[in-house]
Amino acid sequence: MAVRQTACRLLSAVAGTGPSCSGAGAEEQSLDTMARIIPGIFKHSRCRNNVYPQSDVRRYPVPDESVFWTQTYTDYQPPCHESPILQGKEWADLDIDNASFKPKWNELDGKVNRVSFIGTYDIRDSCPLNPFGRTGIRGRGILGRWGPNHAADPVVTRWKLDDAGEPVLHPDSGKRVLQMCAIERQDCGEWAIPGGMVDPGEKVSATLRREFLEETMDNDAGEMAGEVEQFFAAGTEIYKGYVDDPRNTDCAWMETVAVNFHDESGSVVGRFPLHAGDDAAKVRWMDVGEEVKLYASHSNIVKRVVDMLEAHW
């Protein structure tokens, strides 16, 4: 039932419709439809069949036909992995079997948000269950929270301009070429949206601005501080939900709110003094297109911005 409700919610959000989820085969039909609408997000792939990040722990194999919890997988024996970096960290939960750890699942637990954007998640063997299915590993890995780990991703964009200041049109599509502010992650070397985790009690709007400053301006906007503040005062939410992140496990997973901040004239963000900071190795303006490969599900998120702005892909 939980899987069926998840599929219906996502179908409604993505397709703008309210599909019927009753009747024989409705659940699998909804799942298959979602897999077509958001490939790589719904039937997650980046968190399966590989070595877990920052470790030598190999995930238990999970074929496509065995991803969802509703599908029988009698031989499923995933290893448990808890990174030592979690021990004693203020931003991390206690071990699941710690007697003093009494979380309020599916609720706002003090300042810690344990509510999933997907809906109510199940609890099995005292652990939250990844609503998108098996990942081949239990425990938290390197994620701080059991269950949903909330992040915010600011997609900052502008149009690519030629020497005369006119928008560049792609020769194949004839559409304007969009550029995004991207960072190269230090942990894996992949290019990504400059996002990060939402602190307990923090508003997502504050996280979006803070993460952009930390990752792309080394937390120092200098004389541009006022313009940066004004630029991030309003944006367009483009995605809220699960992320196919390589750090996901059966018991802990990433969710995000992605917001587009677009500089139509190019007169604002183009003047930001970009220099990599925090977890970023490099930062640059990147042309957006189908050939661009980004971390986790970031390409899917950026594609939504492209569609919204009718840019080249």
C-alpha cells in the first residue's frame, strides 16, 4: 500500500494528474509509469550494485526486478555499514540500538525533521525503510540521520551570451543555451549543484542561500552581499522529493528541495565573485545540455529548469 501511495503522489506531482490507484495491477502500472517519467530517480540505480562511497563495503546485488519491497527477494542479505565519521557528531543520530535514542518517526522530532516528502515510510526491525526499495546495504552509511536526510539545492542559472551580449543559440535546436553555476565535489570529483544539508530548525530558504555562499563564494560575498541577499529572496521551486544518491541505504536516504534562481539579464549573478569553498574543489559556469553528467539525480533536476525556461537540452 505504501508503495502504491508513493507512486500515485509522484505521478500526480510530475504529470499534473491524479491517477487512479485502485484495481488489479494498479500498483505495478503506477510504478512502471513512474519509471518512464523519471528514469533513474524512481527505480534508483546510483545506490545499487556498487561499492559504498568512502568505504570498501560492496552492496548486495539488487537486480531491477527486485528493487521494490513488494517484490520477493528471499536471498537478500545486505551488509550493515555505519561510517566511523558519524560517532560523536552533533549532526548525526545515535546508533539505532542506543537505549537513549527514541526518535519520532514520520514526525517533526524536536528540531529534526523526520517527515518524508514522499509520505509515510514504514518501520521494519526498528529501522526506517527506504520508500524507493532495496539498495543492497543496511545501516546509515555516511548519512547522519536514520530515514530521510533533507537537503536543499539552489540551481543558479543565466543565459550564455556572445561577445556582443546577445544570447547564444544552439546550432541544433535553435534554442538559447543555459548556463548553471556548478561545483566539482571533493569527495567524488563529479560536477554538481552547489547544495547541502538543511540544519535542524533551519528554513530551506536560508539553507539555499547559505550553501551557495559556502560552496561557490567561500562564504564571503564581500561588496556583493546585498545583491546576493536580494537575488536569493525569490526563486522557483522545481523539485521536492527523493534523490537517487550513492549514499542512500535501506535505512537512510536523501531528499531535497531544489529551487531555481535565474538571472534573465545576466547582470546580477555574472558579477558574483565565484571561488570554490567548503566541500567544493572547483566552481564554474557550465553550459547545460543532454551530454552533461552530474552527481546523483542532479541532471534530472536541471532538466526541469531547462524545460521551464525553454532552453536547449
